[in-house]
Amino acid sequence: MRRTSQPAFANPVLIGAVTVLVAIVAVFLAYNANNGLPFVPTRELKVDVANGAALVPGNDVLEGGFRVGIVSDMHPVLLRDGRVGAELTLQLNTRNGRVPVDSYATIRPRSVLGLKYLDLVLGHASRVFPDGATLPLRQTAIPVQFDDLNKMFDARTRPAVQQNLQGFGDTFAARGGDLNDTIASLPSLFGHLRPVAAYLSSPNTELTRFFAALNGFFSTVSPVAQQNERLFADQATTFAAIAHSPSDLEATIRKSPPTLDVSTASLKAQQPFLVDLRTWAGYMKPATDQLRLALPNIDPALAAGIKVLPRTPSMNQKLEGVLSALKTLAQAPGTNVALNGLTSTVGILNPMIKYLGPYVTVCGSFTNFWAELADTVSEQTSLGMAQRALIQFANHQTNNVNSAGAYAPANGYQQGDPPGTSGMSDAEYTHGPAYGAAISAAGAADCEAGQRGYQLSQNSQDSLHRAMVSDQYTPGVQGPTWSGRGRVPAGETFTRRPLTGPQTPYIPGNN
């Protein structure tokens, strides 16, 4: 019999081989996605950092909150100061690969679980790093990481932290209003403290000369402290003897007339002196009048001083040592540096609290954060409690929020997306406003965090008016949160925008 011919794809062996080959290619592409998607052009930039800070190859590189590349490699290098650091190799998308030479990078945590990313902040220089160049160590920063904090909590520290938290809870219970009042008064305190610190640190104040003179005064008084003690003791003995001998006092009175006769003759010779004494007494009359009024207060002080004076010599000796140490402190080179440092600290804290204060006093963000943290970290595990997380899956459009190698913000379905997906209702759009306001420029509550709703579009810097949200502020005043207040408390200094550091773009009518 004649065998009939069959199609090639009807052969099960061939179909199985093709299936295995497709699976191998898919696994290869998925594995290499961590090192950059194949066939995507990139630019290479190296970054020197003090340490790797648990950053690993495959971690994202973000710029302005958008993924612009990945960390493809990391290895130790010897830095210029002799320390061993880490050199990162970045693969940046060519559309985002032009990095000005004054840019800087920071390793930041993506979550409390230890995932990290490299935050790339572009500068404003006209020159850019060439392909393969190195971002120097001085233009990088590594803040304190969550895992560094967790290493502090060993087996002995954890029970102590629990006891501290319990004590803090008992301390701050029902005192939230007092804490808010304290934070509200800090800007005013720092505002008064700054000129005081500046005055004390000024060379014209001559604070060192003041302490030197004070030390000289007490050094003069200290040697005669025992003589002063004996003087008051002898006076006390004299008056006590008069009070305990009435007969002697009577004899004194009896002999007073002949004594007065002698005194009368003597006073004739003393008359010129007495005239001058009368004149001097006239000058002293205002002082004696005031002394008469002050005697009710001075008498108890003198009575107490009789008991205190015997202890004055030992106190003066100890005070001499204290003043000597104070003189050494005043003359130490670091004292003026410390006062200047205090002035700088106040200069830094004052504008920071002016900006951050309304988030606490008006919107209650500090209190709400700790109230909601317990619910966020509430997933029971075998090791304790973990952060609750929900895995979200993206759609099929280009540059969706879950795509590796995205080169632009998510902006709905566009030309070039997979066939059949254009016009679908699950389009994704970037909603990334940052640093929402707490107050308006006039001090009214404008607590935007959590109160914006779902905005369809808010991107004043986008000339194409795409359906994205990136503006810092929402037009209008959003008002207070459910637990907030209507405006900044009276007497609190405030500012709507940060007074220092990088600023977001200025948008007329929305600042």
C-alpha cells in the first residue's frame, strides 16, 4: 500500500521540540531582563559610592520618580582617600542617558523589606557625562538605611525598646494637645534663640573677658571669707551679751550723764566735722529712706545669712574651682566653634520647622502616620508582624507601570502597542504628584495628601496636555483633614513652600 504524506507540523516530535525551544528563549529573555531588555539601546554611566548599601545588580535607576535604567554591575574599588568603596555600572536608556556633570545620585530604600533603588537627580550644567564616564564620590550620598537601623535591635536591645515604648506611651497618653502646642511654639523659640546665640558668639560681646573678671572678683573675696565669718560671729556674740546682761545695760545708762558732759565738750571741737557730716547725711537721706522701706525684707535675709555664712568659705573654695573650669571652657578654642555651630543649627531648623510645622499642627500628619502604621504593619508571620502588600498586575500597553525598560511615563494606549489593545478601557496614566501642600499661602488648611480624589489630568508643564498628574499642588484649597484644624495656630510662623533646597517648578495660579 502507498503511504499518504502528512504536514510537517503534524509530527508530535517536531511540535514538542519547537515548544521546548520557545520556552528556553522565554526563560532566557526573562532572566536577562534584570540586566536590561535585549535590543534596547543604552548608555553606560559608572557611579562611585562609599558602600553598596545592599544595592544589587538589577535594581532600578529612577529619575524624578520614573525608571530610566538599571544597575547592571557592582564591584569594589579603591577610592582616592584610600578607602574601599563600590563602583556601580548603570545602563541608562538612550532617551534619558544625557546626565549633566553636576548631577548627583542617592541610594534609597524602595520598601521596608530591603529593596533598594538608585535615585538620579539631574543637574543644570550644559556639559554631560560621556558614555562610560564615572560620577565621582562627592556627588553621591547614602542616607541611613532601614536595614542599618534594624541591625541595632539585637536580643538585648529589643526588650529595652519595648520598655521605652511603653514608657513613652504612658508619658504621651492624653497629651497630644500639649505636644502640638510645644511643636507650634518651637519656631518662635528658635526665632528668639538665634539672635541670642549670634550675640553670644560675636567677638564684640567679650564673653571671655566677662568670665575672667568674674573669676577675679571671687578670687578676691575668697581669701577674706574666714574674716567675714568671724566678723558676723563676733557681732552676734556682742548683741547676745547685751541682751543677756540687763544689769550691765543699767550701769551703762547710769554713767551716761557724765559721759554726755564729756561728749558735749568734745563735740564743740568736732563741730566742723559734724557740719560736713550733716551735708553728707543730706546726700544719704534718699538712700536711707529706701533702706527703711527695705528693712522688712533685709532683716530676714540677715537672719538667714548668719546661718549661711559659716558655710561660705567652703562654698567659695568650690566656687573657685567651678569658675576656673568655666574660665578654661570660655578660653577653649572649641567653645566659640560650638556657639557658631548652635547658630548654624538654629538657622537650619528654623526654616525646616516653618515648612514642616503645618503638616503636624494643621493636618495632623505626624499623629495620623503613627495611628495608621499599626494597621499597615499588621500581617502575622512566623517571625512577627510584616507589612501588608498587594501585588498589582499591569495591562498590555507600552510603558505600563510594571514594564521593565520603560522609557516614558505611562500615558494610555499609544501607537506601537500590541495589536488589538488600542482603545481598551484599562489604560494606565501616571499619577505622581509629590510633596502635597499642608496650607495655603495665607495659612488656611490645604491638606492635599489623601484628599485629591482621582484626578483625570494635572500637568501644567506638559504642552501635549496628556492625561497624567505630576503637578505638586492641586488648584484651590482642599481644607483640613477629618482630625485637622482650619488654619495655622495663632503666633506660629509658617511657609507653604520649602525655604531651602531644590524647588519644584513654579506654576502661576497654583502656588
